[in-house]
Amino acid sequence: MKKKNILEVIFEGTLWKCRLIAILAVIFGMVGSISLFLVASYDMVIITERVYMFFFEGYHPLNFHELLIEKIIGAVHLYLVAVVMLIFSFGIYELFISEIDDKEESGRSRILAIYSLDELKDKLGKVVIMVLIIGFFKRVMNIDYSNPMEMVYLAGSILMLALALYFMHKPLLKEKIKKY
């Protein structure tokens, strides 16, 4: 074993401890995730209240179905972004700080098992794509189509999203791409 000088020992020790600054990303990622879960849940409570009013109190606005779908899609969008933040926090903690002991004991550790930055990026990428798709459909709900070409663009964009989902879940294709 090579003998290290004191400067090298101090520098390497300091460098190793600097990884703990990542705890800020973990803490604020968790705060963001919890905040988004709470806001999305509040939105779902409001939706539930309006549905109750629709069935039992005679609340019948003209565009109730569109409002309902828009609010539900918005809440799902927030939940998915909250999941992104949660996965990010778990991943950063496990990669830079320490393994989470409770994860192994729960038996449900597969979804949050992150052993490299590539795995973290892969898991985040899948959820981010779903967030973008939900955001896309949320925006599409509010568009007024004035000519047939706009409908063709909509159909094309839906086809592209479907292809993205297909290729995202095609493990053999991913392995072939990685080899090249």
C-alpha cells in the first residue's frame, strides 16, 4: 500500500465529505415532492366536491365534463412531477450519501433501487416522458381546431407519442442501441 502525505490525506478526506452537499438536493427535492403531492391531492378534493355537487346539488355547468377531465389530468400531471422529485431525491441520496436501510426491509425496493447515475437518468427519463405526455394532453384539451390540417397535426403528434412509448418499453431495442 502506498504511503500518502498529509496534504493528500486532508484533501481526499475533504473531497469525500463534500459529497454530503448533495443532501440539499435530497431535502429540497423531498420538500418539492411533498408540496406537489399535497397540491394535487387538494385539487382532487375540489374535483370530488364538484362531482358531489353535480350529482346531489344540481350543479350542472355547460362544460362540466371538460372541466372535470382538465382538472383530473392536471392533478395526474402534478402527481407525476411529484414522483419525479421523489425518485430524484431517493437516487441522489443513495448515490451520494448512503443506502436506505428501510428500503431493503420493505421488500418493495425494486422501483427505487438505483445503483448508478445511468439508472437514475433512465428511471427519471421514463417518468418525465409520461409527465410530458400528460402535459401534452392537458394542452390539447383546450385547443379549438379551426381547419382539417390542425387535426392532422394532432394525429401526427399522438402517433409520435405512441411511438415514443413503444420504443421506451422495448428492452431489446435499448440493448442493441447500447452496443453501438
